[in-house]
Amino acid sequence: MNTPNTSPESKKLDVEAFLDLGQRYPIIDVRTPAEYNKGHIPGAINIPLFSNEERAMIGTLYKQVGQNEAMLLGLDLVGPKMRGLIEQVQAVAVERTVLFHCWRGGMRSESVAWLVGLFGYQTYTLQRGYKGFRNYVLQTLATPRQIFILGGKTGSGKTEILRELQQRGQQIIDLEALAHHKGSAFGALGEACQPTQQQFEHELAERWRQIDPQRPVWLEDESRNIGYLSIPLAVWQQMQQATTLFVEVPALWRNRYLVEEYGRFPLPALKDAVERLQKRLGRRNMQTALNALEANDLTTCCDILLRHYYDKTYVRSLSRRDAAVVHHIELDSIDPARNADHLLAFVDDTLPHGPISFNK
């Protein structure tokens, strides 16, 4: 007599343990594509138990008739898909261990985990599902960190300096890279579509939780909004209170940097960005900038934008900071490697270290 095949018990994990284990094994999100696209755990793979339409049908039946009828409809819909689900899991779970989650850590993830377990896989599910993960994200982003803000007027090459600091072992978070936007009217040029607000927060929280709290993390100074996204309030408030290292780069060098950075984009895209600044520049300045663009005089166009909008806006924003936490650093180069060294030397020589370890 053959012994019936039994599924190994699936284990429930809290969010932190789930994410840590997910660094090694695949995380499978069994929610609908619409739910997944709105926001998901970074790195999670979407293998939906139901399509968007099927999920809506089940929800409607649950409300109008009852749970039993909704569950039976779910079985009808899932039955023909079971083989395909197993094959998709087999394709990604090469070490025969896999993690599942749904919206609340209930029927969808537990059902798929049970089914996969029948094939000898070790499975884990997430307590309270995606809803619990979202709460964890918000709590994580509210965790205090030691922060240095890298400030400087537009065109100072701050992003490149950040990357050089990372090469020297410093902790950084590139908010613009996470947002797929450079934070200005020209910020979308050359970038992929921005993620959803939830996904931006998820990616940021993943980096926030990996920061060594005994060492500072460097962030570029930003407006609250980066394109269509907003820096989470808890992080934004910490940034406003943090030590700010403001690099002073001459306007001529900044102009050259911006012309090189953005001059490669098509003229219509540049004109569209300038036109979006009409209210801030004034019609006369905007038209002069557009005329310069038409004449391929990018240097003059850039000069108008810097003098009549970007520099004034940044100085006004900086004036709202506590002057005691703002340090102005004169730079004699636009070279990011040299400037990163200069910043680290300034930190070591000038700022009080206290309990923070500034070096790797």
C-alpha cells in the first residue's frame, strides 16, 4: 500500500525574517497583477493565483452571496491553473525553498504554499501579508538615521560626488535613482517611467533598513517632490534637520556641466521642459531661453535658467534651514573624485565626531 504524499508544513514568518530569508530564496507574490503593480516587495516575483477580473468576480460573490460560494468559485478558477502554477514555481525555486505572500497572509498564499509543498518544497508565508509589510515599511522609514545632506546649486555634480563617496566606502542613498527622476523640469529626460509612490517607498525602506546606524548615510538635497513622487514625510523631516554640506561651485562650471549633461537630448524635449517653467521664469525670460535653444546656444539658455529660477529657488530653500547645521565648502574643481576627497577631509577635520564613525 502506498503512503499518501503529504505536504511539509509551511512556516509563517514575521516581516523582517521573511525579508532576510528572501535575500537567498525567491519571494512569490500571488496577488493579482494590479495589486502587484501598485506596490510589491522589492525583488518579489508575481505569480498570481487569480487575474484582476477573477479576483473582482470572487469579491463580488463574497459580498453578495457568501464566503462558501466565493471559495467554490475560486476552486473552479484555480483548478485548471494548478499545473501551470507548479511549473512557474519550479522554474524559479531551484533550491526547493520558496516564500509566498498575498494581501493579508491568508487563503491565497497558504493555499499555494500547501500545493507547492506537496511537491517536496520547503515553503514560508508572510504573517499579515502585504498589509503587514506596508506597516513595516512605514515604521522603517520613521527610524532615525545619522544623515549628511550633500547640498549645492543646480549643476554642482552632486550625484556624481555621491557615487564617488560610495566608492570610498561611505553609505549613500540615491533618491533620484530610486525615483527615476533628477528632480527638475528636465529631470525625466533619459529616465525610465517613475515607479508608484508605494514602490518608491518600498525601495527606499529596503535601503533604509540596511544602513549601519553607527555610521552616517549621505543623501543629496532634494525638494520634497521628485517628479510625481514625494519623499516620505518621516525621511523628509530628518533630512531638513540634518547636517548639510553645501558645495560652492562657480556658475561657469555648473553651466558647462549642465550643457554637457542635457545637451544630448532632442530639441523638442528641451523646449518642452523650458516651457513648463514659464510661471517661475516669467514669459520674457522663457522666450529668451527658447530663442537661445533655437539658435543652439545652450550656454545662454542654461545661464537664463540658473540666474532667473534655479539658483534663486535653491538659495531661498536653503535659507529655511537652521544656519548652524549648514556648512559651505568652496570647491576649486568640478571633478567628482577630487570633490569627494575634499568633503571627507572637511568632515574629518571640521565636524565633531561624537559617537559616529565617519570612516569605513
